[in-house]
Amino acid sequence: MSWLSVVPGLVGLAALWTLPGYAVVRLLGVRGLVAWGVGPAVTSGYAGVAAVAYGLLGVTWSLGTFLLAVLAAALVALGLGLGLGTLSHPAGVRPAGQRALVRPERLWLAAAWVLGGGVLGAAMMTGMRHADQPPQAWDAVFHLNALWFIRDTGNGSSLGGLAPMYGDTVAPYYPAVWHSVVAVAPGFEQVTEAANASSVVLGSVVWIGGLVALARVVWPRTALPVVLTPVLAASYVTFPAIAVSMLGVWPFALSVACLPGTLALMISTFRRDLGWRLHTAYGIALAWAVAGVVLSHGSGLFSLVLLAAPLLVVLLGRQARRYWRRGHRALVGTAVVVGTVVAVTGSVVVLSSSPVEAIVSYERGGQPTYWPGIGALLIDHPLIYVYDIRSVNLAVTALVVTGVVLSLRRRHARWLVVALALSVVLTLLAAGPPENPLRVLAGFWYTQASRINQLLVVPAVMLAAGGGAWVAHRLARWRDVSVTVAALALVVGVVALTSGLRWSMHVQVMSSTYSTWPIAWGTMLEEDEIAMVDRAAETLPEGAVVLGEPTAGSPYLLHRSDVAVVYPQLTPVAGSPERLLLAERFDEWQRTPAVCEAVRALGVTHVYADDLTFDEGAKWEEATPGLRTIRTDGPDFALVDEGGQASLWRFTGCDR
């Protein structure tokens, strides 16, 4: 399937993620680039809440019901905007002190967005090859089948909506915001192309839009940092390429992509004394944006704390000082005490919860020294897999260093330097020696360096934008040319020194889980096997249930051909005891009666077999020894179809 055929879906998904949130915050009084940048975060927050409410009420989750909920939210926002008088309040035009962009600046911003977002999106598409090419990352399999189940059941709630992924034996909390939005996106026949399209939208629209909004309020007196932001953002491979390919963690990627816009709205809400009406309206919008970050993925709470804590200390400290000087000392004192109590109590509750304890206690290895991690951060090289170094990002790193020096010297946006330093330290703790006792601080992100360093990109791009604007002005004075010409020269230099905004690295990273051979961390499907899986809708009878080793590719039958499978995810222990028994001992079906009892209980009719071994490049799972080598040469197996080294068999051994 060509990417051209899903262009309507791409546009529809971008609109679905941006317009509902934008409409709500605009009716509350938020305007301009900040409203556009925070729109996806607000949409995500509202989608998360609405899906849970619909799940509790038994209402089917669909595009129509979601838009109905959005309409209700917009009407409430309109009422609040009119009641508070903030819908067209003059102070809301530039709440963070920024001047309005003039027409030429808006045109240059659009051109930069086309360049940066276009290169990023095109590189991701090139790496994925086809719109319906299946990703072969561990988490990606889970999320694709979760999308299928939401479409099938009409339940997009994070509170039990993904119970079918666990054989309906448990109904756990699982952040399903990304799934719920993508599942109802118009213009996609199957979930594979919808998920792949979401990667492009998250990178080229949501992520860059949020960064542009943040740059607008971080550097309020000049437009040049804003114009440079899309180009600088596209030069980083760390995000979104790693998140949506190698890691395959779309919910986490959505949470990270929503961070910049949320930070931009936070600055707009607290930077100046806007009066209680605007503060209230902006505060409501900010609450929805924060909900979007946190509901998209639980670690979003800690990501937001990491990046926003230095910012909030500055912003709230300034507001407290203003009110203190006006004589409202009792109010300030009470607010400080109440805020401290709430923060401490909330922290204790969150940190003692079982989901957080499970995340923090996740064990992961590290490297013996910190030097490889330091080197990777300097050149923006992935920290998750051994990739060829096809390009480096030293030019943008130099601009980041320039921005750090300027922020410290001018005492402007120094919170970015603190946020950058915290991100670097936590990334290195996760990447370095496991015996370091401080490494537990990285546990809020599964102690995975490749997740934490994605947060580093937010302050890095902001500082690089400020540094780049300073370099352009210096260059203009030195060569006696206009700032526009100097900025164009800077952009050309960045593109050249990053080898086309890291095009080859973007493509390599995406290809490492989308090409059919070789696949990073092991192959599940080859080209002929994908074709066999897609034919299963016709070759297998209605009501078929397929048993097969998950890492061999059997879970793909569900979301690509609507064929029921025993294991919809690669973790076979997730589900009933029968599933666990078959994973461990199915090869004993002839001599162990309990195996056939489990087969009959689960309604297994067919078996998926694959001859590709670990030594030949197959993905490996220790928990499935009973499915690793299935002998199909007896009378109880009848060949249905085959492709590559995989095959589908009718199994009748347990019928009698």
C-alpha cells in the first residue's frame, strides 16, 4: 500500500488530534501558536476521560461518540469563555509577553515547518517503506492488536478496555489514549496503516507544533528562534524515530510529543499577572493538557515534573512575590502551605501505588562506564541498539551549548539549562553502571536511557533555537547582510552538517523494525510470511483460533486478517493458566492430557509453525519452549497455507 493512498487518513488524523483541543482552548481564550501547539495535548486529555466515561456507561466508543463528547466540551468552554469574559480578552492576545508575528515571519515559519516536518515525515515513511508495512518491535505487536480490539469491542477505556489482550482474565489499567484516538481515525481500512500514519503525525505535526509554541513563549521578543525550531527539531533522531520504531511505544511517544505544548501553555498561564479571569480560563485549559500528558502514558507525570519543576519554581515564585508586595501575605503563605501539603501527599500516594512500584522496580542492565552514553548524547546517536554512525548532530549540539551560555549570561530561560542538566544526568544514570545507588531515580522510565533522553530534546531544541538566532545576528553583522540572509545561511549549514537533517539515520532507525530482514532484536515475519498472514482471512474458516509461538508472527493474524489467536501479544504468560500451559508444553500434546484439555478450552483449531531459528535471526522468547518446534508431519496436522518458512495447519489431534 502506497503512502499516497492514505494521505486523506493522514490529514484526518492530524485534524482529529489538533482541532478538538484547539477549539476548546480557543473558546476559553487561549490564542495563537500556543493554542495550536497545546491542542493535541488537550484532545488527548479529553479523549482519555471521555473513553473512560463511555466505558463505565456502556456507550460504544466511535468517531461519532467522540466528536459528540468534543462538542459538549466545546459548549462548556464557550460558556466559560463568555462567562469569564476571556473569549476575546485583549490581555489574552500575548499572555506570555510575546509580540505578534508579522506576515513575513509567519511565512518563514511555514516554510521552515514544511522543511523540517517534511524531511522528518518523509524519512520516516521511507524507513517504513509501505503504509501497511508491519512493524516488528515487541511493544508494537501489543499496540496493534490493542487497536484492533478497541475497533472490535467499541471500548477505548484505559480502565479495562484492553482486557481482551489478557484473554479477558483481568481488566487492568492500561493507558489507551493513543489507541482510542487512532482506532476511530477516519480514512484507514486496517490498524497497521493507522498506527504507521500516527507516527508521522506525532512527529511532523504534534511534536513540532508543540515545540514551535514553546519557542514562541520562551523567546518572546524575537521570531527567529521560532522559525528555526522545526529545522532543529528534525535534526534529532532521538525523538520521535526511536520511540515509534525501535521501542514501538506509541503511547509514550504521544505523551512526550504533548509535553512542549503543555509547557508553552504553562508559561502563558503563570508568567504575567493576567487577572483572575484569564488565569482561571488558562488554568482550566492547562489542566486538560496535563491530563493529556499523564493519561497518554503514566510516566508522563514524571516527565512533566522533570521538565516543568524548574519552570514552575520560577513562575510561581514570581507570582508569589507580586502578591506578597501587594500586601496579600496571608494569601501567599496559605497557598505555599496548601501547595506543599498537596504536593507531598500526592507524591506519597503516587510513589506508593502498585503501577509506579512495578515501573521503578523494573530491572535493566547498563554499561560499565558513562563514556559511551556521553558520546551518544553529544552526537545524538541512539542509545537502544548498535546502529551504524551515518551522520552526527554536532552542529546542533554546538548551538545548544551556545544557547546554554546565553541563557546563563542573560539570565533568561535558565530553567531550560536546569531541565537539560537533569535530563542528561538521568539518561546517563540509566545508561551507566547498574551498581550506582542513584540509578533508582531513572526507574520512573523503566530505567531505560533511550526513553529518558527523549525528554532531553525539548530543552535542547529550545536552547539551540536561541543559540541559532544569536549566531544568525552575529553573522549578519559580520558579513553586513540582512538577518534573513544570515538565518538562511545558518539553516543551509545545519542541513549540510547534519547530512540532510539526519535523513540516513532516520531511515536506518525506522527500517530496523520495518524492513523484513534483518530486524533489530530478531525477525518475526519475512515478506512471503506477511503475504500468508494477509491471506488467512480467506484460507482459514470463520471461527478459526490459531495457536503459535508469538515471536514467530502468529499475533499478526488478528489485526491483519481478523483471525482469532491464542496469544495477541508476545508475552504468553499474560492470560489464563491454559495459555501458559500451551506455551510451555504444547509439544507434549500426545502424552499429556492436560494439554489437550487446554486446547479444547481455548477452542484451538489451527496451528502456526515457523522453521526460522534464533541462530538464523529469529526473535527469541524463553517462555514458549512448547511452541518453538512443532512437528507437523503426523496425520493430526493438515497443511492449509505456507509462506517463507512459516505455515498454517489444521490441527485435529485433540478432537477425540
